[in-house]
Amino acid sequence: MTIKKRTRAVEQVDKKKPKSATEEAPKVGITKRPQITVLIADDHSVVREGLVSLITRKQTMTVVGEGSNGREAVDLWKKHRPDVTLLDLRMPELDGVGAIKEIRSGTRKHVSLS
């Protein structure tokens, strides 16, 4: 058998080979899980940085804001409306309890919190 005949024989066999499952599957867009948004408020930067580091390791979570006092926490919450808010209870300007009260007062028309 000559080289030309072998090449043609290989080409014909390649045409007859079934395609793998990945080649046959239609290309469908990968659906991405929705991110869980997190807001962090603490007056200690080391604590904030540590929490951000832990949270960003998870592919399903993202930090949307960081505040160093209660006033910033309330403003950031109103801006981003995160799924989860981590608040230090003792912070300057407005403590965590005061921040919670302000956040809740702004949402009373949407959610019954009693």
C-alpha cells in the first residue's frame, strides 16, 4: 500500500468515527449562580480585611461594601441592599444597634418586622 492510499484510508476512517459527547452536545451558556451580597461594617480594619478575605474565597459570595462606622453601614446598606450584613455592635458615630434600627425603619413599608 502506498503512502497516498494509507492517507486516504485514515481520512475515511476519521470521517466514520463518532464524535465525543462534548462535541455532540449543543453549546449552551453556562448558568451562573446568583451571588450572595455581603456588607461588612467594623471599625477595626484588620477585622474587615479578614472577613473580606474569607468571604471572597467563596465563589457564590461577594462583598459589596465595607464601612468603618454605623453611619457608613446605613448609607452602604441603602445603596447596595445586600443579602447579608455583618455589623460590629460597638462602632463610632453610630453603633451597630443604632444602624440596625435605621436600616429597619427604612424597610418597614416592605417587610413587617415586629
